[in-house]
Amino acid sequence: MNNNNSNRNKKTSSRPPIFMFIIISVIATVLLNTVLGFLMSPSKEQITYDEFLAMVEDNKVEEVSIENSQFVIYAKPEKKEDKKENASIFGETGMLGGGMFAMPGTEEQKIYYTGYLNDERLFDKLDSKGVKYSTPVEVNNPVVNFILTWILPLAFMYIIIVIFTKLLSKKMGGGGGIMGIGQSNAKMYNIENKTGVTFKDVAGQEEAKESLNEIVDFLHNPGKYTAIGAKQPKGALLVGPPGTGKTLLAKAVAGEANVPFFSLSGSEFVEMFVGVGASRVRDLFKQANAKAPCIIFIDEVDAIGKSRDNQMSTNDEREQTLNQLLSEMDGFDTSKGLVVLAATNRPEILDKALLRPGRFDRRIIVEKPDLKGREDILKVHIKNVVISPDIDLHAMALATSGAVGADLANMVNEAALRAVRMGRKEVLQEDLMDSVEVIIAGKEKKDRILSAEEKRIVAFHEVGHALATALQKNTQPVQKITIVPRTMGALGYTMQMPDKEEKYLNNKNELLDQITVFLAGRAAEEIVFDTQTTGASNDIERATEMARQMVTMYGMSDTFGLVGLESIEHRYLDGRAVSHCSEETKTAIDNEIVKIMKERYEIAKKLLTDNRDALDKISEFLIEKETITGDEFMEIFNKVNEPEIIPEDTEES
């Protein structure tokens, strides 16, 4: 009963008081009556009493009304024929007068007023000139007049203000009217309404799960940790590229711990009104303390946790929100079992005060999964898909190096869609491998038909890549060659993948050989067609980037040696390189890159020239088939390079 009463009190206190609406409604009604009275009252011009008498003598007065100790004079209408040339359809001034259109040639009546004088001769003059005069008699009921003028407008204003307040509170995220915009709008999963995710649903992140599992165990069994003097971590920061499963891990922690889970994004704290974000932080921790033990999860925490060192782009609202978050994380009692989890893919821009021990005690790296991790992730996502018994997830994991959990889930879904599109009731291995190509290079463009000449150039270009791969020992084997255009712009491509396991280290020779493979496509074009096309643009870009990294970051340059000339910024996003050298050094770096590119290009041309027969035969076969496998490629290559066997009984003549 006490809890229910306290909840009612909280709800009631969050609503704006009724008298506030009444005060606002009264003010609005007074302003409305004032404006309407001003607009509806006819415009009158003040004149002297002598001017009034002169107008009577000149027969310019049509009627006189005695109102509120003054004479209101209605002059006789004047013809406007003389102004017809300058008049517009809206009258002389272009305005609407008296609610009617003042057309050219119509009559216009002016109204004047002057002070009341007890002049007995006035009425005789008015009679002699035929002027009407009267005193208006008020016949309106004052009660009815008061209701129509004040009560009804007041009620109407009250209703309008209440409706507007509710709409405004919804837009601002407040749950209890306009006074509730400072309340936290975190989504809460309680013990009954669980997140539906546990560690079984998360694969490929064993190290991160191990770190988080300790937090779960602390929430379940705090005694065994406090007995030895250990304290519960206040917070854990999940860091990694997009799509690696940071949010999924946080939900899994709540699912395993079986405690209330508050989930919201960092951007939900920030509003246009200064102080709203800080108020929401206070309300969030107040709710969490009442529900402890529990977990607070702030996704994209960089929205409010950005460093305050940058004076060029200060934001009072964001800084106040951050200060309040720092204060709350310092102040809450860890013995209650309150844990703060946060996720970001830009840890380098977070404020140092937020990252210090005592706030986010742990930084848990959620990296892109390795080969085994990708295979485990595929098993999780494919368990609800009807698959063929001969599905090989290991082969798909080999072909998806660098893919994150979200990519793999998308590939499995694309494979299932392809199976339905092909009229099958189960997913085959070819569906899985085709889905990898769809995600990487896009769907096949059936409406893009290459000319015969373009088709030959693309075929020789791709076989050039494949031959350079086969002729060098530090490269990955060819899996597939195709000259079918794709929706992401590729007119063809050569797919490589490791045999059994992926590599984590590359030596200098392997990188140089890979640059040679990139440049072999352009080399094939020049050798066969004596031309250069735009098809090598992406190859040149990737080869140049690899050569630059060798020179500036990997210490593989004969000129610079072991000097770090660049570093990676936003490592988990675009991975943009930032230079740390002078302009003269940048020029020397460019010269070194050009030297590497020229050397490897000459090597590529020599490899293809020495194996011209294989280049021609494989290319002609590819032109005919459009898509060939790595096995078919190697079969033709081995036949061409097979040494000629001379029979033993053959004698030289």
C-alpha cells in the first residue's frame, strides 16, 4: 500500500498545478478581449466642438449619437468618383474596411467625436438641418454579456492550453506534462519483462563475455567478493566498431543477472533547454537506486561524454549533463549492486574524467570476430533457418574476413531470401556464398550489358589479378573470378580467401606481393590492349593506401626506417590516418610511395608477359563462361604450365 501511495504522489507531483493553467487562461482571455475590442471598435477621429458646429452648418452631418458624455458624429458619405483612377480592388489603401470591399465609386462614411456640452441651441440646429440624434439604450443582459465575454473564452482558452501542454510534453519526452520534461525516459526491463537475451545468444566475443560475467557473478554473490575486500566495479565501457554486438552484450548481462535493466541512448539526455539533461540524469539514478540491484546501460555515451577540452565547440547543456553524470557515478553506493554500462565506438573523444578509475573501471574491447568467432556467430544466426545437411559454415567464415556480427546476420538472412527466391525450401551452400558476394559487391546487374570489347578488357583485367596471385607465393589462393557487373559499381572481381586459417600478421614481402596483385589488372590491360581504363581506379587506391601504410606506420621503408609518421584516428569508425610530420617529409613520403608503386607495377608486367599463354587462354575461357571457380582457374593454369614430356625412344636427328 505504501508503494502504491508513493507512486500516486510521484505522478501527482509531476503534473503541473491546475491554478497555473487557470492563470495562463485568464491572461490569454484578457489579451484576447483587448485585441478584439480594439479591432471591432470603429475608427473615430477627434474634432473640436466648433468644428462639429461648422459641419452641421455645412450639412455634412448625417446622425449624432450621445454616448459616454461625448457626441459621436456620423458624417454624410462622400462619393469617391474623383479617386477612381487610383483606387484598387481593395480600396484606396489596399486594406479591407469594415469587413467589406471598398470598391471604386462607392461611398465612404467617416466618424468623429467631440466632448459633450450642455448646449440647448444645438438640438434646434440639428432639427433645422434634418440631422438625426439619439442616445443608445443598453438592452443587453449584463449576466449574459459577462458569460459570452469572459466565461466562454476562459473555458476555451483553458482547453486549448491543456491540449497544447500535452502535445508539447510528448515531443519533449516528458512523461507527466510540461513539468515532466526533466524526467528520465529510459526503457526499463524488469525481472518479469526481461530483455530476452543471455550469453548464449552472443558468440564470437568470449573475452568480453568473461569480463562481463564477473560483474554478473558479483550481482548474484556479492558476499564472496566483499569477504576478501574486493569492490564491485562501478562501470564498464564497451568499446568497438559498429555492429560487433555491444548493445547485445549489455542486454545479455541483464538477462544473466536477472535484475532490472535501464536502457537508453546518450542523445536522449540532450535537449535544447539547458538543465534538462542534468535533470534526467538525476532522475535516472534516483529510479535505479530505488530498483537496486540493477544495471544502467547508456548506448552511444559519446553524445554526452565528449571531452570538454575543445573550447571551439562548447555546449552548456551537454557539459551540464556530463557534469551531473560524473557526480552521480561518484556518489552512488556500490554495495547496493548498481552497475553502469556504456557503449561507444569513439573512445578517443570521451572526457578523461569519465574514463578514470572509480567511474568506468573497466574498458571491454568488443573487436571484430576472428575465424572461430565468425563461425560461432553463424551458428547462432542460422539455428532458426532451414539448412541443407552439407552446409559448411567454416568455408563461409573463411570468406568473410573482417565481417562483424551484424554483417554475418545480414548474410544469413540474404541466403534465406535467395533460397526462397529460387523456389527451394532449404538454404544451400551456394546461397550462403552468394550472400557474401551480395553484401560485399552488391547484386548482379542484369540490365547492364557490356560490349564485346569492354567484356574482353574486364576479363583480361581480372585474370591479370588471378595470375599475379598464382605466380607469387605470398598470396591467398583464388576462390572465384567473375565479369558479371555488380550494383556497387564493380564490372568484375577476383575473390581470394585463405586455405585453412586467416592471418593476423603480414610481413613486408606479403604486402609487396599484394600490391603487385592490385596492379596486375592494369598491367594486363596495357600488355594485351595497349590502353589504360578507369577500371583500375579502386585497385590503384588500395595499392597506394597499402604502400603508404608500409612507409608511414609499419616501418618498412628503406628511406625512413623505424619512424612513425602517421597514426590512426577514429580507429573503430573510418580509421582515418593523421599525419605527424613536416611538409618536406610528406613530399619524401610521396616519392617513396611512387617508387614502390612503379617497382611493383614493373614486376606485375613481367609476370604476365612471361605467362602470356596462360593469360590468353584463361581470359578466353572466362569470356565464354563469365564466372569461373578457383579450381577451374588452376586447372587451366596448370595445363598451360605443364612441362612437355619427351619420349625416351626419340633420337636426335
